[in-house]
Amino acid sequence: MREVKDFYDKWKPEDFPEYIKLLMNFADELIFDELNELLKNFGKDILVLDCGCGFGAFYNLTKDFNTIYIDISLNLLKRFKIKERKICANILHLPFKDNTFDLVLCINVLEHVDYLKALNEIKRVLKDNGHLIVVVIYRDSLIKEEIFNDFEIFHKPLSVEDFKVNGFKIVYSNSVYFLPSIFKIFPPIILSKLLKYWKPIDKKLSKIFKNKGQFLIIEMVKEQ
């Protein structure tokens, strides 16, 4: 985990090339839309843990819930615009009591850690019948976009099979991001326009190729 912390403590996405920022924002929009639909099934009075919140890219998903935000990188937490309910902590050693949360979100984190140990720790802090929603890079995706697969830190894409673990039941799975890598050859001004047209296409492809997109989305329930 030290290398992961060091990597994100120095992470400055504002310095990335424009096309990378466009693709990252596009992926975030697809993930946001998918998770937003899942969160409509939950009441606003539940206690939520955003586990690996980063600088708050998905804050608007959980701002109306009673949410605690954690990340291992103090650098990212400092960039997060809210001032309260932020904790610098390790997903492998969560600083919470057993059976605390109704819902845990874990977006683009588990591929960088010992995911089984992290799932056990999340299970510990979840209430019985509590929900876990996970987003990871999908191991068997049709698209292998290098900016999401080539990391200087530990990075292990996962599959649906990896989440068939004791204590959890999978209740939903889907995937998003089917954008061909060839799109990167276009200048940013053209790429940004193409992405607007591709978004509805991507959503249709996610229904046809349920578990073949770049990002896998899993919802699980902690069994009693």
C-alpha cells in the first residue's frame, strides 16, 4: 500500500494531456450515470462509506446521503472540496466498528490492493444485509484502454468471478466504456464532440455486452 499512497500523493491529473483528461471524464460520466441509478434504490437516511474517495470525483453521488469519505492519500483529500467527514485511512484497516454502514462504495480501488483482504474488511464494517457497490477495471473487457490498464503501481484487473466470495451475494453486475482506442488520434476539440455522440452508444453496448466493458460494476449484499 505504500507505493499506492506515494503514487497518489504525487498525482496531478491537471497536468495530464488533454485527450487523457477527456477520456477520464468520459469514463467517470458513464460510471456516475450507472451508479446514480443504483443509488435510487436507497433511502437518504442510510449511513454510507465512500471507500477510496480520492479528490471527490463522485461526490455528487453521495452528497445527499449521510456519508463518510476515506482515502489513503492526504494529497487527494486536500483537493476534495468538502471540509468535514473526510478521513485519511487504509482500506485494509478501516477505522470503524463492526456492522457500522448500510452501504459502501468502492470505485476504482480494489484493483490496486489485496482485494480479498479489502473485501473482508468492508464486510466487517457493513451491517447484515448491507450493500457494497464496486467499480473495477474489468479483466476480460473487449476494450483495453492503456490509460486505465498501464499503471506505475500494483494494478490487477478483476472479473465477476473474483467477487464470488464467502459472505457476499452478487445482486447486480454490468459494465461500461466500449470506446475504441482509435478515437485518441483525433485532436481534443474533435474528440470532445465525438464523446458526446458515443455516450448513448456506449450505454446500448453495455446492455448488449453486459460484462465486457472496460469498467465492471458489481453490487453485492452482505449475507447474515
